Amino acid sequence: MPKRIDIKTILVIGSGPIVIGQAAEFDYAGTQACLALREEGYRVILVNSNPATIMTDTEIADKVYMEPLTVEFISRIIRKERPDALLPTLGGQTALNLAVELSDSGVLDECGVEILGTKLSAIQQAEDRDLFRTLMNELGEPVPDSDIVHNLDEAKAFVEKIGYPVIVRPAFTLGGTGGGICHNDEELKEIVTSGLKYSPVTQCLLEKSIAGFKEIEYEVMRDANDHAIVVCNMENIDPVGIHTGDSIVVAPSQTLSDREYQMLRNCSLKIIRALGIEGGCNVQLALDPHSYQYYIIEVNPRVSRSSALASKATGYPIAKLAAKIAVGLSLDEMLNPVTGTSYACFEPALDYVVTKIPRWPFDKFESAKRNLGTQMKATGEIMAIGRTIEESLLKAVRSLENDVYHLELEDADTFSDEWMERRIRKAGDERLFYIGEALRRGTTVEQIHDWSQIDLFFLHKMENIIRFEEKIASSRDYDVVKKAKRLGFSDKTIAKLWNCSEKEVYEWRCKRDIVPVYKMVDTCAAEFESVTPYFYGTYEDENESIVSDRKKVVVLGSGPIRIGQGVEFDYATVHSVWAIKEAGYEAIIVNNNPETVSTDFSISDKLYFEPLTIEDVMHIIDLEKPEGVVVQFGGQTAINLADKLVERGVTILGTSLEDLDRAENRDHFEQTLQELDIPQPEGKTATSTEQALVIADSIEYPVLVRPSYVLGGRAMEIVYRAEELQQYMTSAVKASPDHPVLIDRYLTGKEIEVDAICDGENVLIPGIMEHIERAGVHSGDSIAVYPPQSLSQQHIDQLALYTERLARGLNIKGLINIQYVISKGEIFVLEVNPRSSRTVPFLSKITGVPMANLATKAILGATLPSLGYGTGLVQPGPGVFVKVPVFSFAKLRRVDITLGPEMKSTGEVMGRDATFEKALYKGLVAAGVSIKNHGSVLLTVADKDKPEAASIAKRFHTLGYKILATEGTASALNELGVPFEVVNKIGQGEKTLLDLIQAGEIQLVINTLTKGKQPARDGFRIRRESVENSIPCLTSLDTAEAMVRVFESMDFEMDPMAGQAKETTQL
Amino acid sequence: MKRQLILEDGTVFIGEGFGSDIETVGEVVFNTGMTGYQEILSDPSYCGQMVTLTYPLIGNYGINRDDFESIQPSIKALIVREASDMPSNFRSELTIDELLKEKNIPGLSGIDTRKLTRMIRQHGTLKGRLTSMDAEVNEVVESLQHVVLSTDQVQQVSTPTPYPSPGRGKRVVLVDFGMKHGILRELNQRDCDVVVVPYNTTVSSILALHPDGVMLSNGPGDPKDVSEAIDMVRELLGKVPVFGICLGHQLFALACGADTFKLKFGHRGSNHPVKEITTGKVAITAQNHGYTVDPASLENTPLHITHVALNDGTVEGLRHDKVPAFTVQYHPEASPGPEDANDLFDQFITMMEQFLKEEVAHA
Ligand SMILES: Nc1ncnc2c1ncn2[C@@H]1O[C@H](COP(=O)(O)OP(=O)(O)O)[C@@H](O)[C@H]1O
Ligand SMILES: Nc1ncnc2c1ncn2[C@@H]1O[C@H](COP(=O)(O)OP(=O)(O)O)[C@@H](O)[C@H]1O
Ligand SMILES: [Mg+2]
Ligand SMILES: [Mg+2]
């Protein structure tokens, strides 16, 4: 069927900010889709609020709107742009839900906008658990016993019938938000209540638990001509009961015979035909390990995390083809882009094993519940490819960048057997490693299977790995090492077993020619000649990666998405690759994140899908012999490899290792700043608690403490008193000569962030960003404003001056990111990152300076003037832009949401408009902060904050809000004569503020961190309660002040005639 | 124990032997299916061939009692990257190693099967010898260049005597050229009253069974090697509805005056798209054939093409213009592979019913 010619303009909805359950995979899908539609000659209009994405680049769509993803704003775009059609199936759950709301609102009919791809009715039928169940019953496809409930009593009634355990799944939510498995009445109450809250239609599905079944996914596609194919099937190593997004997954399925495979294939295709899917679709099934009995878990009628994984696992570009299907093309008339000769209407054949392991944020959130269930908690994932399960699994493990290179944990010997059993029975992020340790201790695979329900097949493979450790330890013989590498053992692990250095192992191998070859991912198991430059390394005979005679540059990617290192770094990586190509070099990328654009094989000249460890990277360099390696766009991941690369004689392009070190190494940095005469908060390094206390006294409290070399401000705290410091030093960090603790004077003041490009001589500063939250709130968690609203010209000049001095002083070739604090009128440098930063995409988009591109050209030797972008500070154009952080607290039970020096946000959105207030309003709305311009505000703040809080309360009151406060805070309000109502603290009387929050009688909570045990704990409960009830809770008065400003700007004054003001407000 | 696979072009693959340790010579072919190794190794169409599977992990779900496509596997050897000795599946009864030992078939594991596959893709199917490490490579290569592979595979795998597989429905005579059990299963599922007969059964003895239809099975090797069958098919046409699969399809073409030739490396896998010309519908099919019908040779025959391979345009289906007979090159009985084309068996049933009605009418 030829493509539609009756439509010209297509509106594509993106997925918005990155949150747990909806990450970079939709930047990949969206980008592919937009490019595919333009390739077919359509005019593409994109709306997405997430600035950190490739898809929001102006090159990707004909028009890009960075506006809040709400019916209100999108309707305005629709009325303005009058698109002929809307494509909602590539922007995740967000876009799907919006499509439904938009159509309900009537705007689509009003403007004659057609929905492309899968029809709305089908979407609803798949998403609405009830409609879906009905369809399954019609098709005779099995679903577990279940019932739709709208309240707790209905839930209880259901359990009466089928008994525990049951699982709760809210309708229309992301990544299982609010869901879970209940074994008893308390759990039922807790989970059902929260589930109903999170479901936009207050509807939950209660279902008989089938935990323990094999969880199998089929990624399928269908076109309007009813061609339906399976792109890839996947088997979760973690059985049903753990969210697929939190499961270790292999592709293709390993333990299914052809009968089972075809049975589930038939079922999946039958379902997408019945639904009338037009595009990509994900079918999740549960299969009884002991029979042919299976159940349908769910169907996602859109591209998803799994389809991104399937695309990278097979090479088959699902999103691209889904977009083309949406405009009428059929699978049999599109060529398979990978082979270029065969057609897209076929089913990829793999000749390797793919393993995906999620990346969880628990390293940052020590307090969070680490165990895994039906609600997703991972922020990102990595993928590895190998020719055996063992190789694939171990490559995946070392791709995680969790300081693990093998199936082992630090100080594992200290764990009791009981503890190990518990951690294996109840899945957590580290289960895989506990299993490794258990096997090492001789626990049988049957025993572990009994605890975990993990299929014996996978456990045997893990056992193979563990068993082979002894062999390696006991000999340095060629065959053993070769076998070890074929089993995926890292040099680090072998080195440990040999007790020698990793480098020695590497050299020992290379001398004996035990090195990997690179095989192509070609969708067809080598049946057809393929053209894709997409490779993975393995220890086999034939190398397929033909080295060209062009000059090459290797770019290291940023690995899995995690808090502190998000999609921003993939953005920079991709732009660097493009720039390298423009400059006429062959651009080679190494990365292991299946969700991202950078690992789309059509981006670079060559893609190596490999772990980002020195061993794996060096093998690629040995083969390709590039001019050098670019490390400054891959975040800390790439930077951290720099010294090892140099040690092995590799050229780092851009800022040199010495200079990187001068910025990153504490002492060298101090020196540099002194030489450059730029002030820095007074600070010292302590290697013991005693020393720390002395230092703190000398530089005066409050101080900011942290372990050296950390990413995302990990384990960083502001400490006000000696006792706190004592406590931090003993509990939070283990200070020692090789793990020093940094103690800085904590300066209160405005935080400023600046990014600049330097060619070694000239410096270009695209812009200066001012933070709304004062220093002390991590730069990644504060609202950033461009251009600065409250800085004096003199300060701006000074900042530009310092920035240029730093860039030159550090001999930066490429990008530099600096954070300053302005305290009592004086500017101090907080931190310098000699690399691309979180703010690069934001700044690039709003200033029009292609930062990563220019930086790369500079790295390759061009001078800034020659690139035509001038030097110095770029003068801001019209408009105000804010970057608002987005958090995933709802997904992370027990995490304290208080903003501090440790980064907690998972994503960001942008708000832009003519004035600061309007821009911020958009930013907040885009970030999902539910803004009500009336209602009740609850204040309960620390003593030091009370006066400031009171004045903010006064302004809320003037706007007509009702003010609620706890005693202490109340007295402060009294002084300002703000009318208020006292509410009971926790444990004070029957109806406490918690009840009010639950009852939904409060629209906004303002709470700041109070030290001291009891209040601290109460504060924590208040904040969590707000999160669970999705009520905005502000923990920084700066944010509160900004929000009040927004309301004021939206509001008309309501004051009585002069003189009467006081009395009337008293009423 | 280490063993080596020596190819006629002199390439040597050294790996671990498993299964039986006998010496063997054969034509090396590859199959890209990711599941279904038990069905593949027991598919008689592979008679005389050493099969390498492109999916690296073979034997994961073991060997069960249900999934055999013949009782006596007739492949010459199985070549894999890894043969699992710890299978896991509720139906598993043997490891693949145990099965091959029992059936006296040699296996080779641990080699770069992707390299082997790429060689076959580039040079076409190659003759090879699987042998012990002390074999002298040059000698083996020398001898390989002269060996003529057997041409009587059909005779080797066809049933020596007829046998019934009763049912209450249509009477189908199924001519066994190396039949996969899947075909019998599909007919029985449709209540057919099946009689399986040897490949060289005469027309008269077939008709003596009063069939409502005749089914020509799949089978190994070059269709031109079974001339007696070609004549048999020619005489059958018009007298009774005919449905053929794979080799049966090629014999049908030859019987109608068309020609066949050998493909460079054949079609073997579970992901082959086939387009039905009239409807434009594409089905994903299981295939296993080294020979194909030459479309040019259909010129002045009573045949027309009903299906083509989407990727290389080869002939995948034929229908007779005048008499009730149609055939396909691929495997509608699947096992292993997708069941998209399963309805062809229903079409066969309908064709038989049609034919009966017409007979009644003419009578
Ligand atoms: N009936 C059930 N019993 C036990 N676990 C289940 C059941 N249904 C789903 N799950 C688990 O919950 C996870 C999330 O469920 P799913 O319906 O896929 O929600 P989501 O929309 O968040 O993906 C699944 O991946 C599966 O592991
Ligand atoms: N001396 C200080 N005074 C006040 N705030 C500070 C100081 N040092 C760091 N901070 C705050 O802590 C945050 C994180 O510190 P930073 O050094 O930038 O760590 P990271 O490497 O995580 O970016 C900064 O964004 C800033 O808000
Ligand atoms: Mg799911
Ligand atoms: Mg910082």
C-alpha cells in the first residue's frame, strides 16, 4: 500500500521529561520517527518539553515546540499549526494518554486532526485493563483471575473469593506506579489505596498472582495490510513478579522449545490483529515452567522500552518502520534497512545472545527500599552482546559501571548464609551477585532455584562461571585463559585470581593473541550480505570489522542512564559524532546503552556495542588505530577512562589528562585557582574524624562534607554542628588516607552555572544560568534561569572574566562547565567540570550555539573564530528560559525528597516565554507540578527558615490561599499578622496534618529540613505523605518564593480600599 | 575430545566432538532458526547433509519425546557453537549429546559457526568431512574433491512399505519422499484417513487405494534423482487432487515439464517471507530446500506461479491451470517454524471436496 498523500503535516508528541519507567528510549524512538516521516516527505511538528533530547533539535523536525505536554498547551499548538494528523504511539505512555485526552476534549475533531497508526479505540482497549480482559476472553486467550476495583471494599471482596497473594495494577499508569503484590490485609490496604490514587481513572486491576512463571515478551509489528511479524522475543531471567523493566532479560528466549515459541508467537500475533495495531506493539506473557499453560500479562500498543531494546538487540529499527506504517506503508514494500537487500517483512534471526541489566538508583538512595517488585525502579539499563550466555552476562555486568566486573560483591565473605538466602528469595538489585556468591559457597543450583524460581538453565550458566574461577586461579595456561575469555571473564577478574595487575593480564593475552574479533549485528544471522556498521566483540575466529584507511576518531559514550548522568550526555555524544563526520573523519562510537540515540547504528560510521571498560575499549583502539579518543562528552564514564588510556599510549583529543586532573584533583585544583587568583570556598581534606573536626572548627560551621571523587554530589551533606559532623564521619563515610573526606565552608548565596567552549586560546561563553534555589541544592536539582534575572552587570562581567580565565588557565580544548556561588557579593568557584555537562543541550537549544559541535571542531584543531561564532559572552536574545528538574520520588519508596547537595532528579523540562513568571509557570506545569491558584498551603519549617517562610505565607494569603501551619511556624506568622489555622503535628491529637494531606485538604506543602531526630523523622513522613498523595511539596523556600511570584503574576490584586486592608484580611 | 571439520576448499574448523565419534562426509548447510533443533535434526530432507545451526546455543531445552519429525534422524552431522549439557524444560528427557550418541550421529561444537555460515553464503554449499585430529588435511581435501555425494537419499529415508494412519475423513495417499511427521499430523488433525506409501509406488497401486487426494511430501536431495516419481506424478494429475510440499513441489513442476536447478546455498530457516501473488499477503514460513523451480522453464507448461519468495523472488508456489493440483516450496506444517501458512491444508481438503462434487455432477 503506497504512503498517504492526503496528509501533509503530522504532529508528533514526545514523552516529556525522563522519569523512572520512561527514559531515553523515547528520544531514540521519537527521533527515528520524525526523521522517517520527513524522509517520506511529510512536514513534522514536534512537541516535547524535554530539552535534553536529540529529538527536540531543530534539525529533527520542521517545527519544534518545547511546551508543557498538557491538553491545554497542545490544543493551542494544534489550533495554531493545523496539522492533518497526530502520531501518538512513539512518545510512550505520556503521548498515548494525551492522545486520549485530546480526543476526549474534542479539539481533534474541531481541527480535523486524524490519529495515525493504531486507532484510539485499540489503544483504549489495550490500556484499559477491563476492556482488555473482555477482549482476551472473546479471543479465548487466558488472563489470570482478576477483577476491576474502584475502592477498598471491592478489593476485599475479591480476595475473599480467590485468596492471597494478589497483585494490584493501576490502570493507565507508567511503569506500574502504585502497583504491587499483596500477601495480607495491611499490604492490600496500602497498595490498593495508593494504586487508586495514581490511576487517572481511579481504577485498579486485582489479579491472582502468577509470580514465578517465566516472563516472556514478544516485540511485534503489524501494518494496515494485516502483515504481522515478531521482531524479537525476550525471556526475563527474573520470573514474573518483577517488573520487566527491573528484570535481567535475555534475547532471544533460551528455554522455550519451538512449540512453546510458536504457541506464544501465534497468541501475540492474534492479539495485535484483534486490536488492529498499526505499528509496533509489545506483548508480555507468563508461561508456566511445568506445562503449556500461559497467561497474557499485558499489551503495550506502542513502541516501548522493550522495543528500543529489541531494535538494538536485532538491528531492526522498530520505531522507524512503525512511523512509516502509520502513514500507510506496508512491511512488504519497505526494505530491511540493515541488509538493504531483503525486505522488512521478515523475522530477524540472531546468532548471538543479548543480555540487558537494569541500572538502579540505589547507590544514591541508600535509604530506599532496594527490593524489586511489580513497580519499576530502574533509571536506565545496559545491554551486552556475546556468543554465549556467560559472555553476554559478564559483559553486561561490567557495563553497569557499578564497580562490579564479575558475579561478586565487595566483602561478600562477611555475609551470613541466612542473609544471602533472604537476598536471593526476595529479589533486589544485587540478587545476581548474591547468587554468584552462594554458588561460590557451594549452594546447589536446585536450592537457589527453589529460593528464586530463576530457571535452572540460567543458574547452571552462572555456576559455569563460578566453577571456572578455580581453573583460572590455578593456571596461566593458554587454553584456560582462552576459555575464560570465551566465558566473558574480565581481565580485572583474571588479574584478581592471578593477583597481578589488569594491565599484565591484558598484555599476557595480547602476546598470545587471545584477543576478541568483532561480529556484525545484521538481523539475519549472516544469511544475507549486510551493510550495517554495527559490531560486538567476542572471542571467535573471524573478524568482520574491516578497518578503513580513513582517519578515525573514537568517541566514548556515557553508558547507562542514572541520576547525575542522564540523556544530556548522549545528546552531546551524538552531536560530537556528527561534528567529527562533518570534519571529514570516520566517527566511531563505543557505548552500551540500548535506549539511546547514540547507539542507533545510523548515527556513526561505526558502532561498537561494548562495555566501557579499559579492556574492551583498548581492544577496539588496537584494531582501529584512531587519531585519538574523545572523552569529554561521555560524562564521568568516559573521563574516568582517560588516565588508563593515556597510560596505554592512547591520545586523548581535547583537554589533556594533566589538565583534566588539575580540574578534578582537589589539591591541584586549589593550586590552579590560586595561580589564577579566583576565590574558592575555604576547604581542606580530612583522612580521619579527629582531623575533620579540627578543620571544621578552623573554617567555621556550617560546612559541606563529601567523600572525594564523587558523581552527582553523592554522600554530600551540609553540617551545622560538631555532633553532626562526628555522626557523618562515623556513619556516612569511612574516611582513610586513600578515601579522604573533603570539608568546605558552606557558603549561602546564589548559585550560578556557566558552560563555555575553548579552543585552547579563545573562549566562547554561550550563556550564564542563574539558579532559583540557593547554593546547597545540587545544580542538577535547582531551577535554572536564562538569562540571569537578578545579577548585576558587574557580576556578569566578573563571571565571564573568571570563566575565560579558568578555561585558558586549564588549557581547555573543548567544553568546560563551572558552578559558582555569589555569597555576600563575592563570587566563588564551587566546581569545574572539564567536560560536557547537563546544561549543554539546554543552553545549545536556547542560545542557538551548537556547543557540542563547536567543541568537537575545536578539539579537532579548529579555532573558534574560524568557526564563525566569535568569542566572549554571547548576548542573550529575547525571551526567558527556565530548566525545571523532574523527580521520580513516587517510584522510590522511603526516599527523602528534601533537596540538598546530592542530586536526586531524573530528568528535566524547559519552560520558555516572554517573562520570567510565564516561563516558570510553563516549566512547573511541564514538570507536572499540579498548580492550583487557590486552596490551602501548609507550612512547617525549620526555625532558621521561619521568618522567611512567614513573609512567603503572607503573599500566599494575599492571593486568597488559606494558610495552615504547625505551632512553631504559626508563631512566626503571628508576628507578621498573617491569618492562619494551626494544624496538629504528628502524634498531636486525633486529626494531624498527615490526615489532612491524605484527605486532599491541602494543595501545597512547604517543609524545610529540620535537624534533630524526632522532627527529622516527622518532616520525612510529611514529605513522603505529600508524594504518595501527589501533592507538591517544596523543601526550598526559594522555590516557594518563585512559585508565589508566578501566582501573583497570574492573579489580579484583591485589596479593599486603603485603610481597611488589615481588618478585612483578618476576616 | 577435539575433532576437525575439513572443507573441500581446505578450510579447517577444530572443535569439540560430541555425540557419536564416527567419521562422516557430507554437504555442509546452515539453518538460521533460533528454535527447533530437534525438528531440524530429525527432518529427513537433511539426509546426507551436515547441518550447522547459526543460533549459537543448541540443546538449551533438551530433547523431548514429542518433537521428532522422523524416527531415524538422517543428518550426517550437527555443527554448533555450543551444545548444552544442562538442558532445562519440563518436557526434556535427553541432552542433545545423548540423543546423537544413541542415533550414532557425530556432532562438533565450539567452532565459529558464523564464520562457517559466511563461507557457505559466499562460496555456496561445500562438501566437508568431520574427522579425528590425526586425519591428514591435504589428503582429506584431495579426497573431498573427488567424492560424489550419494543420489539415493529419497530411497534411504522413504518408508519401505505402506502403512495406514486411519481417520474418519478424506482418504489421502501420502507419498513419502522423506516425509516430516508434521505433514501427517496436519492431515490427521483434519480427520484425514491417511495411507503413507513408498516414494516408488506406482500410480495404479495409488489409485487402487481410492484416494480422495494425493499428498506429495517433502524430501532430500535433487528432484531429478527420483525420476520414477516424476512419471508417477504426471500420470496422477487430473485423476485425483494433488498437493505437494518442498520436494513434492519440485517433482510436480518437473512432471509438468518445468525445470529445477540448485541454489547457491538454499533456503533453510524459520523466517522466510513468502508472498501470495493474488492477495499480496505475506506469510513468514519455514523453509528447507537446496533446489528450486526455474521460473523461466514455466513458459509453456500448464503451471502458474502462486507464491514467490519476497527476498529473492524464487518460486514458492505453483498451481495447475486445468487440473486440481497445487504445491508449495515451503513448509505449511511448520514444526519447526511459524504456522502462518497452515491453512494450505484446509485448501487441500476443500479442493478434494470440490473434486468430489464435480465427479458426482459429471456422473
Ligand atoms: N498476575 C500477576 N502475578 C504476578 N506478577 C504479575 C502479574 N501481572 C503482572 N505481574 C508483574 O508485574 C509487572 C508489571 O506488570 P505490567 O502489567 O507489565 O505493568 P506495566 O504497565 O507497569 O508494565 C510485570 O512485568 C510482571 O512481572
Ligand atoms: N562550598 C559550598 N557552599 C555552598 N554550596 C555548595 C558548596 N559546594 C557545593 N555546594 C552545593 O553542592 C552542589 C553539588 O556540589 P558539586 O561540587 O557541584 O558536586 P557535583 O560533582 O555533584 O556537581 C552544588 O551544586 C552546590 O549547590
Ligand atoms: Mg509491562
Ligand atoms: Mg556540580
